[in-house]
Amino acid sequence: MRADNLYAHALTRVVLMTLAFFVVAGAAQSVGAAIYVVNQTGDVSDGVCDANCTLRDAINTANRSNTLDFIDFASPLFDTPQTINLTSAQLTIINPLIITGRGARLLTVRRSSAGGTPRFHIFGVSGAVTVGISGITISNGDGGSGFGGGITNNGGTLLLNNVAVSGNTQGFLGGGIRQDGGTTTISNSTISGNTAGSGGGGIFVNSGGTVNIANSTVSGNSASSNSGGGIYSGGTLNMNNVTVSDNFAAYSGGGVSNLGGTVNTRNSIIAGNFATGGNSPDVEGGFTSNGSNLIGRLSGSTGFTQPTDKTNVAANLAPLANNGGQTDTHALYAGSPAIDAGDNCVVNQSCGTNNPSAALTNDQRGEGFPRQVGAAVNIGAVEVQLAPTAAAVSVSGRVTTESGRGIRSVIVTMTDMHGNVRTATSTSFGYYRFENVAAGETYIFAARGKRFFFEQNAQVHSIMEETSDINFVAGERTVFSAN
């Protein structure tokens, strides 16, 4: 489905700005980009994204283009929780591509649990290409003994934002994510409940590979016969404001195991993990501390010697749960030593070494959850929030026809400059409203409806106070062509 109508051109602008944190090699090629819109939840594929387009159709079509293309998901189908069950094979990506789901709690892409379904991982990135995936839960992959259970990155630049990688299996190394060469950057995401037959239950970083993690949670993963229940690294691992807890390793390094690689970590919790016999339950191997880490048990590791590190202390974490946002997190109980104990340099990328890939203005949960509340940021993925203040305002408007009649059931999106998206649906009289909007920031507003198009679709507004006049005027959609 080529982007050659007014609606698609407006959506192109919104997607490009929403995903500006994706640094794509050769981004100038995106001028000729296509948007492929998935409008089916099945897995039957004829290899072409046309009027009936599955996710497999969209990826296969994009794989025939060497430009940066985009995959979106149709409204109203994907405005409510949906699951795409894959039945035949993994989704392999060989050309630059951005896949933008509606949210990890709304869209799940999983290997079908039906009898007879073969073993395969969910997504595979092949070669030196840049791929971005956001707003999706990736689940039930089975990588056998050669691939990551959920995702395998073999030499590409993979950017994961607001994703959940959960309940995947790998017979050897990398239950959730396997990094074999290239770079994977993980932001605002949760890696949980994955299993590896050997090591790296959540994430495996192979020699020569790099993984950057920020504002994310690694929880409840297991390595059933080796080390690194949460993360096993033999390459380069960079961590900022990560929570690693409740993971298990049969041998050692229940949380993070570094065997021959380089691990840089700042503002991170590695605590409350387990290993058989209590051997190095949280950390194993040599680490480079950039300061302000909280380590539950230090045994089996070296490097956490900065004066701001807290070692051999309990993090006082709540169980993994829905604490807001699109991914589950570990909240901090009152009195946790992680509160107000981090380094504020992550907020504006002034750290010098091991800067996060993007400024951490919000915690893992995104908009409405500022990264810094109080004198200093918290250690870990979650910031303890105060009650809303006058800095939070409401934003509203109306969606009408040219004659002034209100239009109901139009989806209005509000996107901040960090890629966080909120949605509202217009009422029977065309009104919509967003509450608890952070003032002093710039947002992109867009509207989409099944029967209407909006010539002035992508509107950019700096919100300084209560705002009630961000309106959309629709024209009747008489023809919607795809070629």
C-alpha cells in the first residue's frame, strides 16, 4: 500500500517525527519512503501488501525496497488489543524498516501455540540494515538451538522502543534477544519471562556485538544450565537506568554475567536475582561502574567501586506489574535506597562516557512520568512520582465536517518529541480531550478516521497552558487508492 494520498502523506510526517530518535543510516532516502498498513491479524501471505495486508505481507513487500520504509497498523482494528499469531516461519527483515505498533499492551506478535506449529523466533534482522520496532509485545518464539527466541540481530542496527519481549525460548543462548554482531539499542522496554537452555535468559550479547539499554526492565528470565539469567555478555553492554531483578541462573550470575566482554553501567539496579547455591546471584565478572548503581550482592564481581555505588543492599522493589505505561515495571517501595540516588547527567546526556542514546526526560513508562522528581533521578527504570502539579494541563479540541457537524469515533494522537504517543477518541459531538499533559513541551497532533481525510492533519503545537482549540476539519473520503 503506497503512501500516495493526502492521509498517507500526513501520516508519513507524523511517523518520521515520532521516530526521530531512530538514527537511520541514509535517512535522506526516506523522501521516497512507503508506508505499508497492516489491516489483518492473520498470517496468510501472498507476498504483497495490498487491500488485504498481513504483517508478513508488509515485511515481504518492504524487503524488496532498499529505501527506509514504514509499517503502520490500521484503525479501528488495532485501536483495541489484537494478537497476530504467526504459523509458518520467523519474520526476517533485510532492508531498512520502521515498524510502529500502537503499544505493547495493544499489539502482540507471537508464534502460534496451535499444534503442529514449527519452532522459530519472531523477528530476525539480517545484514547491515537499520530496523526500528516500537509498540509491540513479542512472545512465544522458539529459536531452537541457533537463534534468539524472540529476536535475533545478525549484524544490523536494531532499535527497540516501548516493546515487551516476553515468554520466548531458546535452546542455547539468548531466550529473549540474541545479539550476533551489529548493535541493538533498547529503550523504555521490558524483557521478561524468557528462557535459554544455556545462558542469557533475557539477552545474550555475543563477542563483537553491542547492546545499549536505557530506561528498561529485565525481569523473571532464566538460564537453565549456565550463567546470566537476565543478561549474558561476551561483547559490549552499556546500561543506564536499568532494573535487573528476579532472574535466575542455574550456575552463576543470576542478574548479569560478563564473561570476556565489557559492561558499562550507570544508575542501574541489579538486585534480587538468584543463582543455584547462591553463587554470584546478581553479578558475575568484571564491570566498569559509571557510578550510582545499586547491587544487591557483590560476590563474584569486580568494578563497583565508585563512591556513589550502593552495594550489598536490598533494592526494596515491588513485584513486576502494570504501574502505568505500555510495559510492566518494578516500582520502588517507600524508603528504597534507589530513590533520589542517581546521576542527573542522563536527563540531558551530559554524562561524558556511556551516555544514553537519547536524553532520559521520562522514566520507562513514558509521558506523564518525568525522569527526575526531586533533587536527583532514581536508580533503576522507574521514578517515584509526586502528585500532579500545575505543570500538568489539559488539551482538547473538536473534529468536525466542513459544515461544522461533529464527527464521532475519530482517533486523535498526541505525540511528544521523544516518540511517546497517547490517543483519544472523539465523542458523538466530535470532542476529544487529553488530561495530565506536561506543559512547556511541543507535541504533534494528528487525526484519522475511516470515512474522512484531514488536509491539515499533522499539527505541531507548543503547549504552555490549558488548550481547547486544536481542531480538525474533515473532508469526505470518496476514493482511497493503493498502488
